[in-house]
Amino acid sequence: MTPPTNAWEVRLAALWRALDGLDEADFLAQMAELLRELPSESAVAAFEQAAAFDSTGHSDRAVPLYRRALSLGLTGERRRRAVIQLASSLRNLGQAPESLALLRAERAEGPDHLDSAVDAFLALALSEMGREREALAVALQALARHLPRYQRSVTNYARDLVEPAS
């Protein structure tokens, strides 16, 4: 599979930056035009098309494309984003248990700069399933990593939400 060129990535980034200033049909048309430059079996193309549908409120159209991108061997940061976004779309479609399973597995993949995003969507999936205390604990643990102070206290409070007192 031929990866996209740097120039293509720059044009893609510009299109994503323009999203809020374009109407849905124009954005999707411009994305389709850009994606036609990639091979038909491109994992990147499937992912970016899925993300475009997702960002315009079409989770139902995004899910099969995220799955396709992953099955085609999407790698790197895009792979992690695809899992997060697939899980979010599944939750939006009423499939919170599958969303939760994907995010828990992704959480075990090892740390990177998207860990807090994984946790944010994990908290949303837990909340959707009626597990609000656990969701709050996950969100607080994610937040604690970014606090300039009180990390230990917030982490302990988060743990206390889900572990019975001894």
C-alpha cells in the first residue's frame, strides 16, 4: 500500500480545519475528491472517509468504514484514533457494551498522548451503561494526570468511587 504523500496530508489537514466553515455536502464532496487520490484498498482512505461521516453526524455510515480501515491494517496514531472513534460511534448507535470492550482493550495497548481521549470515551460508554460512579472515576483518573497539583488526592478520590471502603 502506498502511503499518502506529505502534500496530500497537508491538503487533508486544511480540509479538516475548514470543516466548520463548510456545509456538510461540500465537506463530504471535497473529502471524497481527496480520497480518490489514494488506492481503493487504502486503510487511510477508509479511516478518513469514516471520520468525515462521523464528524457530520453519520455514525451509522462511519462504523463499517472504521472496521474496514482496521481490517486493512491501519497503523500508528490513525489506528488508535480509529478505535476511539469507532467506539464513540458504536456508543452513539446504542452499542455501549461493544464500545466499552474496544476501549478497555485499547487502554491496555500502552501509553501515548491519546490516553486521556481513550479514558474520556470509556467514561462516556460506562455512563451510557448506567455505571456513572465508575465513569466518574475513569474521568477523574484521566484528569489527575494533567493537574498541576492534587494529583494524588484526585487519584485517591477516584479509586474510592469504585472500591469499597475497608
